[in-house]
Amino acid sequence: MNPYPVTPIQIISIIVSFLLLAIIILLIRRKKIREEYAILWVIIFFVFILLSIFRGLIDIISSFLGIQYQPASIFLILIGSLFLLMLHFSIVISDMKKKINTLAMTIAILEAKVPPKKK
């Protein structure tokens, strides 16, 4: 006998996971999100689809972490995923800020070298 029979919430979570993947692919195709930023979203999709299909993984993770209430493990994984996303985007934003500052300095130097046009 299967210790983990298929439940409606499991089916819903699988469907929602695949909807997330479809949205990510659609955003990539429409050039709304770049591939390098979508990689982390796809990794999160695979984690949640694995947890949705193999419910025993949640029990294993919960017992490994010493969590008594298995749904709390899902929230911990979700919060960890969001933390990774925020960290990734913070790094990207910091890099963009450096590039913008360098670009602004370069433009200021070029404007100082080129005399303004008279009207």
C-alpha cells in the first residue's frame, strides 16, 4: 500500500507548480525576464514540483530538521527560496548601481571634454 495516497491538495500543488513554469517560460519568450534571472525561478519550480510529487520528501526534511509539524517545513523552504531570490536580486541591483555610477562619471568626463553647442 502507498503510505502517501494522492490528495486533491497534491494535485493542486502540481498544477500550480506547472503554471509557475509556464509563466516563467512565457516571460522569457516575451523578453520580460532575462534567462539569467529566470534560472533561480526554475530551480524553485523543480524543488516545489519534487515536494509536490514525492510527499515523503517533506517528512524526511522535517525529521532531519527536527520539525514536528510537516507543513512548517514547506513554509521554511518557501521562506528560504524567497530569501535566495532577494539575495540574488540585491546582488544584481548592487552591480547595476556600480555600473550606473561608472556610466554617469564617464558621461560627465565626456561632457567636460566636449564644448557645448551654441544655438
